[in-house]
Amino acid sequence: MAHTLFLTILLFFVGTTVSGQRCNCNYISHPQTRFCQAHFAFRGSILNAEKAALPGERDRGYLYNQNLRYNVSVYEIFKGEMTYMTEHVVSLFTPTGGICGKPGLLQSQKEDNSENDFLFTGDIAVTSQGYKYLVITNCNWVARWEDLTKEQQEGLNGFYSDCGCEIYPRSEALDLGDTDADNFQVEDCGFNPISASILKVTDCETNFGHCMEVDDQVCSWVLSPTFEECFASRKSRLLLGAAAVTTRKDCNIYTGKQRKKCLLKVMKANRL
Ligand SMILES: *[C@@H]1O[C@H](CO)[C@@H](O)[C@H](O)[C@H]1NC(C)=O
């Protein structure tokens, strides 16, 4: 059942993909990876949004146009040559249908104009008639500017341009018996946002980290003060949490797989 659904979605994507527009991607990727994969990255403010035809295509009217066009005033460019800019305004397109698109960025508009201030990373796509346009989908990193950390802003201004390392998600916890702290390692370029979220600890890598080749062919997280501090305090918190669990009842703070893991740990400890 689940497989059929997955396949259907996949086929839908293949069927609707315009050249250069990415709908199919690993949704768990690090900001640095997304920056590296993007054709452009800039900070800008959304002026308006309307359903529109892609460049060179026939305007089929509000009901039938498949894309939303954001007109965005560009403040700061981090990547890409913005030759398609007129008077600092660019048009960004996003599909309105499916889970591929990013409509609704303007919806949560407040009085304060800074609310429309976004980081946009995206791709240059080509229509079937050969017209180029800028596109954003859920595969791209798009975020409210005020939600970015200082380190992410610095990354955009330089560190993220280092694209020689692959930052890969670790999707599963390591072996039973290891502590939760072992889900996170500093010596390579793995990160684990899912574990961070389940364990309710900071995703230091996403928020404060960037990766670099430190030695010949060896990649690792760069130990900036903020990153190091985050990593160390997360580790001590997780090690402390592991030590605090001594009875079966202590495991009730967890659910599902985490709870099972906790119960096993208690059993093991009591056997010793
Ligand atoms: C957005 O920009 C396009 C291209 O410059 C322009 O044709 C369109 O009228 C603009 N939309 C709005 C609502 O201003």
C-alpha cells in the first residue's frame, strides 16, 4: 500500500518535472549542501505573489496557471550572477500543485515588513520552449531571514562555498548499548537532525556547523567556538540523561523505539 503511494508520487514528479526544476531530493540536507547545490542564493523581500504563466508560455488565467510568481526585491547576493534582475527585482516561480512547490510564503504577512525578508536559494530552470526562469521548490533552502543563525549567515557569506565535502544524514541511531551521544560525531561530516529532534537536543550541525576538508581527503566539522560549545553541551546532556535512567519507570519519558532502547539499557545495567 505504502509502496504504491510512493510510486504514484514519484511518477507524478517525473511526469511534471521541467528541466532544472528539482522535485525529487533528500529533504534532509544540510544548509551547506543546499547552498552548494543551488544555482543562486540571495536575500530579498517579497513584494507580491500571483499565479502566473512561465516565461514564454501562454497565460491561461488565474485558475489554470500552474505556477506562482513571487516578485522579490533583492538586497544581497551570495551566489549566482543575477543577470535576470531588473532594477533589483527578480521573479521567482514555484509550482502551486503537489508537495513540490513553495506557495504561501507571503501568507503569514505581518504589518512589519521584515516578515517578508527571506533567504532564497534555488535553481535556474528551462521551459520546454527554452526560456530560462528562476524556480524554488521544497528541495531548496528557503527561510525567513530572522530565523537564520549568525553562523548560517556567515556560511552564506563564505564558509558554505566550500563544496568539496559531502555532508550526509545519519538516519538511524547507532548500536544498542552505545549512548545517545554517539548519534553525533565530530570527526566526519555526518549529521543527525532526526535524532536531535527525537532527543530534544540542539541540531548543532545545521544551526552552527560547516564542513571542510581538514586533511588530504578527510572532511570534518569545523570547530568554531559556537559549534564546539553546542556539541559539548549536547554531549554532556545526553550522557547525563543516559546515567539518570536506572529503573524501568525512568523510561516512561520516552515513546516507541526510544523507550524500547531505554528498557533494554536498564535490563542490561541491572544484569551487571
Ligand atoms: C512581477 O514582475 C513581472 C515581471 O517584471 C511583472 O510583469 C508583473 O506585473 C509583476 N507583478 C506584480 C503583481 O507587480
